[in-house]
Amino acid sequence: MNEIPVYVFTGFLEAGKTKMIQASMEDKAFNAGEKTLLLVCEEGVEEYDPTAFASTNAQLELVESEETLTPAYFASLETKYGMERVLVEYNGMWQLNAFFRALPENWLVYQEIFTADASTILSYNANMRSLVVDKLQSCDLVIFNRLSQETDKMPLHKLVRGVSRRADIEYDYLDGTAEPDRIEDPLPFDVNADVIEIADDDYAVWYRDLMDDMMKYDGKTVRFKGLVAIDGNFPPRTMALGRHVMTCCVEDIQYAGLICKYKRADSLKARDWVIATGRISIENHKLYGREGPVLVVTSAVYAQQPAQEVCTFT
């Protein structure tokens, strides 16, 4: 099957998604005549003007409900349009997982961009936190638009960094100027220390940074407090160690742990709290089903449960 690049534009109503896609399609550097499908998942105030596109080799498909997004539907689009790429204006009130789960294997997400009105996004976050997190956690770029020169950028910066350390951030001002985010955001631990000490309150931040940039930690020695998990399907001398992490609300609390190789693993029980010291190795492991961080534990000392059993990114 031919690979089909997919560009996903997310954001809430009147956040500027349509305007951004329109500008992209008017740019000859982006739109040089490729057969393009615009998959529009909401009808906003702005409307597309295909006559202004740099190339008119584009088709528009309106998706009226989230339930429409099925593998069969996407397959029918490929048959109907024979497109070479897809641009998606995604509905901000729909969860992205429904979209990603339904994508055919040959539809590859090349870029995911989240646009937000700087004057309203904090209100969205206060009232619909789970939907905001849903859009931030996988995006490559966040564009805050409609800023004045007096806008305080720190709350916007913290909003993104509370969910993702990977996403780039850009600020677009009302006067037409733009600038990248330059706010320094140092990690609360020293990644260059002989032993990286992870405080109880910093586990979630460390775990996310590890998963975002695994090779940075390859060969590094770390020490942290974690909750032991044991499963009968684990290989001998293997356990998991981690913490329960909450991204936005109690419904999304998940165990975020590392596979550990420890010669005394059979001396520990599930739900034991230990302070473990070990060396991280990035390798393919069957329990991950892919490449991931494996902690080769050199010591594990029983410890008290932390003051907050569930940790957060903020």
C-alpha cells in the first residue's frame, strides 16, 4: 500500500485551524499540486476558499460525527479520492484516540499541530481539562495566536509543559509578528550527575522526559522510589517499578513504570515500596513490544509510601 502522509490540525472552535490550513494550501512550497484530501470534522465561522489554493488538486470531505471515523470509512475515502496526502481539521470536542485507532496502517501522521486562542485557552483548560490534555499530549507544535504584547506567556508555557516537554511552542501576535517560546524550563534533577536522584514529587516529570528522549538516559544511573509490580508472565528475575501518574483527572490515573532486571526480584512482593538504584539500558524487550527503558537494578531498599501516592506532571 502507498504511504499517505497525514497532517492533523487540532484546537477548539474559532482557534484558527481553518485559517492556518487555508494559508498552508495557498503556499506553493506546501501545495505544489499533490492530490490532497481536506478532512473537515467541524464547521466553524471561517470557510475554505479553494479558488485561492496554490493548486486546485484538492477535495473536501465533511465528517459530521465522531462515530463516522472507522477503518472502513478511511478505506472508502482512499478508494473514492485516490489522494496522495490528507489534511485533517479535527473537532476539538472529539477525543483523538478515536481518530488514531481507526487510521489505516498506510496513513502516517507526519505532523500534529494544536492551535489555540491565547485569550480563551486557559478557560478551556479550567473547564475541559481532559480535552485540552488530549490535544497537547501528542502534538508536535502548539501555536498560541491573538496575543497582545502585554500577554503574560508564562501560564501558556506552563500549560504545555505540564503535559508535554516535547512539543514546540510558538506565539503569534495581533500585529502579525510571531516568535518561538524562549522560556527556560530546567528539569528539577541533574541528568549529568553520577547518580540521578529523582525526588518523590518529580517522578512524573522524569518519567515523561525519559519516554520523550530515551537515549539521553541510556547508560545513566538513577535512584527513585517506586511501587513494585509483579506478573506471572514476567521472565525470571524481572519486575516492574513505577508510580501511579495522573495527567488531568482521576479517570486517567495509570501505572507508569519501567521493566526492571533484578537478581533478587523474587524476594519482593507486588505493591512493595522500594528505593531502587540501577542503570538504564534502552533495548528491545518483549514486555514493551518495542524499544524501551530497562532498569538493571543494583539495589532495592524497602521504603515508606510517599506522602502522595499518585503523582502529577505539575
